[in-house]
Amino acid sequence: MKILVNGGAGFIGSHTTVELFNAGHTPIIIDDFSNSQKWIIDRIEQITNKRPKVYEGNCTDINFMDDVFEKEKDLEGVIHFTAFKAVGESIEKPIPYYKNNINSLLVLIEVMQKYGVENIVFSSSATVYGDPDTNPLTEKSPRKQATNPYGNTKLIAEDILKDTVISRAKIKTIPLRYFNPIGAHESHLIGELPNGVPSNLVPYITQTAAGIRKELTIFGNDYDTPDGTCIRDFIHVVDLAKAHIATLEYLQNQTSPFFDVFNVGTGKGTSVMELINTFEKVNNTKVKYKIGPRRPGDVKACWADTKKVQNVMGWKAQKTISDAMKDAWEWQKTL
Ligand code: UD1
């Protein structure tokens, strides 16, 4: 299948582009490189021996998008990663978050309708579950009010897609609710490239171990969890990338209009402390850390029930936290 990958040079986008090639598909990337690097494209080629075609531009620009769809007439689907994703920043600058994350989706739906492209896989997030009452989370668990604009853009985007399907437009879509993507490709040629000081845990761990950051702060060890630190469902980015291929292939067999949501996680909760311990153990290196206060907006625990994605699409995470921690460190050492 010829697939448009919006945000294909980013962390999850680049790994998904590699997996699309591996599965025999033809990925075409759109990226404005505002939060990604051009050399990632060379690295994708190094890994796969294939170079994706790249259109440089912004997905909120309808003329640009129309032009891409005009040139790529036989597209069979779109994976839409394009979004700003820093939770803290979204509180300080809500308008760019709404503008970028929502407008890009609206423009995309409009051009897809115009050119008769039906399949769209959308990057949603476990953040739509807010602070859950119970774990693991199934797709039937209630969505909750977002605590920040970033999270709200994911709720709104899911609703936009659902309403478009309810209107009986010719569209087939699956928002994938990602849990916490970590790790890097096993070649260590691509991985996460945070902008400035990382706000996510794993890049902060690897940068601290590399001496770029002085010390990691664990945001609270007084939660009601076995070791007092928060629990998340950390999923290897290569597993997550493969889930997109399974989703596209599944969508292709559905009839339009179609909407469904799926969790993409490992089904296992791991605490922040356990993750740090695993990093130190598998890499035989130390991470300097201290305990700090809780970070506002953090939820105590959040992990996925993955039965639905497993039963319906036959996808299951294969890699372990140890794999992810090794890959993240090997990647960090190349930077
Ligand atoms: C957040 C978002 C999620 C988004 C993801 C990627 C929420 C509730 N979650 O996930 O939707 O997709 O970011 O941007 O909005 N931690 C530390 N020290 C650090 C950094 C993190 O202790 O320096 C802890 C946090 O308190 C948390 C865990 O590590 O318990 C994971 O944090 P993080 O990597 O930022 O991801 P989430 O907040 O789970």
C-alpha cells in the first residue's frame, strides 16, 4: 500500500516508516522538520535500503496538502502523527497546540474526502483516560476531562473523527491510544530526539547517564503504589510502529464508514523506580537521581488492557522493558 506518513521524521513516525518498508508498503513522508531532523531520512534509508519520498511542509496548509494529494493520486491510507506533544508547553501556549493539532486534522480530512482516500490511522493517547479509577484500562473505560490543552487536542481529535464517521462520510479511521512509547530502533540509527530539556522520563534518564543532565528528579515517591512512584505502561517504539501496520491492514478490510479505538500498550504496568533500576542493570551504568515533589497533572497509575488489539488485529508487544532500556542507551551514546 502507498501510505502517507504525516510527521514521518519524528520519533514514532520514523520507526513506523521503517516498519512500513519492512512490510512491503510504500511510505511517503510529510514533515515540516519543526521538531525533527532531516538526517533521520538518511538513517531510514540506511536501515531499509529504501529512501522514502519526502514532502516538506505543514499539514495545516491546505494548498500544500492538496498539492501532495494531487501528486500522489493512488494513496491508500494516511497515518497522522503530526502534532505538538509537550504537556507543560501546551499549558503555557494553548493556541499553537489547538491550531496545529486540530487544524492539521481538519485539513487532512478535507483533502482525503476530496481525493477519495479513506483510511486514516490517528495518534491518540492514553491521556484521554485522564486519572483512571481502575487499571488496566480497556477501550470502554471512561474518557475524562483533560488536564492540559495537549490532552484536550487528543479528545477533540477523536471526536472530530467519530463525528465525521457518524455523518456517513466515506472514511475509515482508528485512533490508536498510545501508552508510553520508549526505546529506539535496534540498529540505533534512529530514536527519540527531544527538543532542549526533556520532559519525558526516558530521555531524561539517558541524558543524565550521559552526563548531559546533572541529576534526574523522580516526581514523587509517596503515591499509593508498591514503591511509591508512578506506574506507566512503557511500550517499545518498534512494537508501537508495528501496531500501525496491523491497523492499516485491518482498516483496509473494513467497509466505509468505520470508526473504532484501540489501546496500544504492553498490558503491564512498570513503576518509574523499576524502569530506572532496569536501565542501570541492563546497561551496567548509574543514573544519579533524587526524589522531588509530585509533578502537577501526573496520574498515579495507567496501564493498558490489550485484549482488544490482540484479539481483533492479532498484534501484541514483543519487546521487553530491558530491550527498550538497552536500545535507548545505545541510541543516546550515538548522539
Ligand atoms: C505524558 C502525557 C502523554 C503523552 C506523553 C508524551 C499525560 C497525563 N500524559 O505522559 O499523554 O503522550 O507525555 O509526551 O498528559 N517522571 C519523572 N521524572 C522526569 C520525567 C518523568 O519522575 O524527569 C515520571 C513522571 O512523573 C511520570 C513518568 O515518569 O510518572 C512518565 O512521565 P512522562 O515520560 O513525562 O510521560 P507521561 O506523563 O506518562
